[in-house]
Amino acid sequence: MEQRRFKSRYGRFALLRAALVVFLAITMLLGLVLFAVDRNARASNEHQARTDLASAARVAAADVSTIRANLRAQAAEAASSAAVQRAVLSGNAKQIIAVAREHHAQIVIDSRRLGVRLPGIQMHGSASIADRGRTLATVVVGVQLDRSFLDALAYSAPVPPGAALLLVRDGHVLAGGPVGAATSMQNGRLQILGLKFAAERHPLGVARASVVAVEPVAAVDAAIAPFRRRLFLAAALTLALAAALAARLARPAARMLADLRHLRRQAETDGLTAIANRRKFDERLDEEIEHARRLDTNVSLVLADIDNFKSINDRYGHQTGDAVIKAVAEAFAASVRDIDLVARFGGEEFAAVLPGTNLLGARRLSERVRKTVEALSLELPDGQRVTVTASFGVAAFPTYGAPGALIAAADFALYEAKAQGKNCVVTASAKDGARVAAGAFAS
């Protein structure tokens, strides 16, 4: 009787211990998942915020160019006015001041400035009144770079809620914030009076000033607060369920999740190199081009091919060839950012999708990878060493507006790199498109 009771107690204790171990394992796993998901969500949110701010700054700067053109047109219209020309020819200061104010302009004759005052930091448009090649006067129309100017820009620019525009010159605020305050901008963060803002800058081409779209870092972080609340609520419910059913469900559930992760990894990963496979590459390229089209940004494609790979296989064997492919894949993957994708395109050919990267940036990365590959040296069992080089072709969206066009352009550039002697980088330009077969652009 006592022995049966002991075994019963021991069995319940063992079951409780096993359930506790499973529960703790689930808790740790869930914590890691939460950390990864939260970090990725914050990174994605910050990337989206910077993209939106960059768009706002770019549109605002474009509006400034339009305003400058309008100022020049207003100045030219005033200078061609018969009333203004008569007043200038008369030399009557009162008459000149009257017509200048009527046109909201300032008329400069020699060193005299008559008409409206143009105080503060201005953006000007001017036109001359001349007679027989001699300049009689200059008509100047200006707009002050102040808070009202920024409000007008923000009205038409896609400024995100909670964000604002600032005018900055030589590291100091001109308008839109504490005027005269020093600014410090680094890694997409602007600091003013001890406060940090997510920010993107765009030069105006006038008075050495820039328009800066800013948003408080706290506001950027707050954008994912609802998602984080739902995430942690789901985690709490999952833990409660795991605590209630750990003894029965923890083990098979863990086995099922492991199987699912393994299957997904197998479906998206190249077996030899452990980088993405062609299927994953095709999916990601479509997504990034669509994303770049919506946000009016860049995405670049790099194709790379190991030079003289057949001779490596023929001379050293396929095991050495596989080792070379793995080494090049590791060099490629180690040279890109976390948001980029490196994939095995086929055989000894690799591809990289670079979101937000223009053609020049992609060429620089390709050159860096090329030098890394060129420096590789693999030692064989017999003591021999194998060196390897690769050729690169680069193309960018929106120069090529569809996945098929982008791949074809990069492939053509890669072909040119091979023709130029290999171990080099060639970029595809818009004129190269006419030299690629039309069928390659159908997709």
C-alpha cells in the first residue's frame, strides 16, 4: 500500500516536473520570439518613419523650387510693367516707392533700395530693367523663410501626423522650432535642446539652408504601442494556456512547431550555402519592387558569377567546387545589411536584392564583395591553395521597372563584365535596355 502511494506521489511529481520544464521552455521560447518580433517591428516602424519623413522633405524642397520660379516670374512681370518702367525713368523716388509697393517688390537703383522692405532671411527672385544695354534698376521680389513659409510647405507636403518641418542652416534652426537653437544630426536623428527627433534632411539650394522633416522619437515609438499591447496580451494568453495544458500539449506542440520551422527553412534556403534560394529571391524581388514603386524609392539588384568555375571543378573536383561556392556565399552574405537579401541564383551564380539602394550604392557594395572574394584562399587536403574571383552585374529600379526587366539588365551587365576580362563590376544604364532582347522585359 505504502509502495503504491510512493509510486503515485513520485509519478505525479515527475509529471509536474516535466510540465514545469515544458512550461519554462515555452516561456523562454516565447520570450525570445517576443523580443525578435518586437525588435523587427520597431526596426520596420523606424524605417517607415524615415521613409515618410524623407518623402515629406523631398516634396517640400520641390515646392521651394516652384516658389523660386514663381518669384522670378513675379519679378519679371513687375519689371516689364509700364508703370514701373515709367517710375524708374522719371527718377521720382515717391513714384518708384508707390509702384514698387503696388507690386510687393523692392526696386534697387544704384545703391538705393526703394519699395517694400525685405527683412530676415529671404528667398528672392529678381529681374532687371535695362536701356541700351545699361541696367537702370533691378526689381526684387522675395518671401521670408519663416514659420508661415514652413506652414505653406507643410500644407502640400505629405508630412506625417505628429511630424513637422524645420528650416536649418549651418546647424542652427531658422524657423519651425526654437530659432537659433543648435542642432546635431546623426544616423537619422536630430537633437535640439536635448530632445531627439527622427529626421530627414533635404537641401533647398538657397541661403545654404535645408528643410528637415522631424518627428519626435517618442511619437515614432508610440506608433507601434497598440501592436505591442496586442503582442503581449497574446503572449500572456499563450502562457496561461501553456500552464493549463503543458502536460498534454507542450511536447507535441513543440515537436510540431519545430517541424514547421524546419520545413519553412528548407523551402526558402539553399541546401549547400544556407543562404536564400531562387524561390525566396523571386518573392523578395517582387515585394521590394512593389514597395519601392509605392514609396518612390530605389531598389537595386546585383548578379554575381564565379569566374572560371568549370575549370575549378575539372581541376580540383566537385567537392572543392562546392567549398568555393560556400565560401563566396559567406563572403557575399557578410557584406550586406540585415534588410538586404543574398540568394543562390543558380549553379555558381548569386543574387542580392538591396532595398533603398541606388545604382551607385549597389556598385560600391559589389566592388567591396569583389575584393573580398578576390582575397579568398581555400586550402586543400594536399596543401594546395585555391583562389577565386567573381564578376558582377548591377541594375536598379526605377530605371528598370519590372522584375524581369531588372534581372535581364543585371544579367546583361554581368555578361559585359565577363567580356571585359572578368573580376570586375559593370552597371546597367538606361541605354543598355535597348540592347537586351525585348522578350526579357515581358514580365
